[in-house]
Amino acid sequence: MPDADKTASAAAGPAGNRRDPSASAMQGNRSAGARAPAALLRHLAGFIIPVLIVVVWETAARIGAVNTLLLPAPSRVFLTLGQAALDGSLWINLAYSIRRWILGFAIGGGLALFLGALNGLSLFSERLSDTTVQMLRTVPFMGLTPLLVMWFGLGETPKVILIAVASFFPVYINTLAGVRNVNRGFVEVGQSFEFSKAELLLRVILPAALPEILTGIRYALGIAWLALVIAELMAAQSGIGYWLMQGREAVRVDVVLASLIVFSLAGKLMDVALRLIEARVLHWRNAFSGS
């Protein structure tokens, strides 16, 4: 009998220790379900302050604590924004603004990327051009506005040039710093494999410098967006800045505020898109992301 008990116990042992697959699946589903609300809260946390501002602003307008002629209620501003979206004027002006922004950044950022990489690789090139670049960097780009208008008139050219100048310096500085901060050991490994200069640049130096370059690009895109606002105040005939000027001339504070909201929302969407691209491109980087 004892032998029979041992045999039964041995047969039941593995079965008793075996985990139920359905129980494991249910536990995994519960864990995923618990993580989902937490992730949603993390994403929504950034909207807490804007929502509070809108609520306080609307309440102040409703109870008469502010002069609604000078500071219309948010409901009035969003109504104006909705009307502009429905009649198409918002999208037409936004398309003009985005086109200027992209063109100006492509010119300024492209030149900065080339010159920053060249100066990072060549001491002779850096000695030749970096002093001039650093001197020009201290000139406020807004101060160039009168000169650009006098030289190129009120067309698209001065606007695109202003955006290009504003976006040039952040990309240049970060590209130069990124190339110079590449670990010398990486370069020596590439040289030991007898990489050509082009291969060394494309396969070793630029990938290692990419985090700093992308930081410069992200900062430059924000500066270029600010320059766009200034550029479109130079007697533009289209764009969100033009819409803002129309509101000012008509003493329509709601239009002015609506145009500023468009600028801020578009800038935020641009920054989010660039963050996603940066996270995808630099997925290999094991960097501290806060706690």
C-alpha cells in the first residue's frame, strides 16, 4: 500500500505543479488592463494645466471678472476657430505657413548640417569659417527683418530667408558638437577596417553624432516656427500670421487669439511628431528618461 501511495503521489506531483494556461492568460490580461489606465493618465497629464486655464478663463468671462471685449471667452475664440475651419480659410492659411516653414528650414538646416559636419571633420574648414558663423550667430535674426524687406521686398523671399537664418545656427552648433564628441575608439575601429572617409562618416561618425544632431534639429524647428510668425507679420498676404494681422486691424481679439492657438497647437504637433521620429531612430540608445 505505501508503494501504491508513492506511485500515486509521483503521478499527481507534476500535474499538481503544472500551471494552468488559462490562469496565466487571465493574470496577463489583468496586468495589461492595469497598465492601460496608467499609460492613459501619463499621456493626459500634460493637458491638465491647459484645461484648468481654459476653465478659469471661461468662468472669469462668464461672471464678468474680465472685459470680454479685450479678452473674449474661450468659447467665443473656439467658435471663431471653428468657423474658419468650416469656410476653409484656416486650412488655406495654415498650408501657406507650413510651406514657408518647411522651405526655410530645409535651406537653413541643410546648409547647417553640411557645414557643421564639414567643420567637425576638418580643422582647416573650422578655422576658416567658424569665427564668421559665431559672429553672425550673435546677431538677432529679428533685427534682419528691415534689411530683408529693403533688399528683397515683401514677397516670399525675405520670409524664407528669415526662417532659414533662424534655423541654421542650432543645427550647425549641435552637428559640430556631435561630430567632435564621437568616441575616438569608434573612429579607430573604423580605420582598422580600412573604411574610406565617406564610409567612416556615414557608418561611424554620423550615427554616433545622431543624438546631438536630432536635438539641434528639434530645437531649430521650434525656432523656425517662431521666425515664421515674425516673417508673416511682414505685410504677408497669406498664412496664419496674415490672419492674425487681419484680426488686429479689425480689432477682433477673438481672431488674434484663435491664430495664436493655431500657432501653438501646430507647434506642439510638430514637436510630438519629431519626438516620435527621434524615439524610433534612436531606439538603441539606453538613456535615462526620468523617474
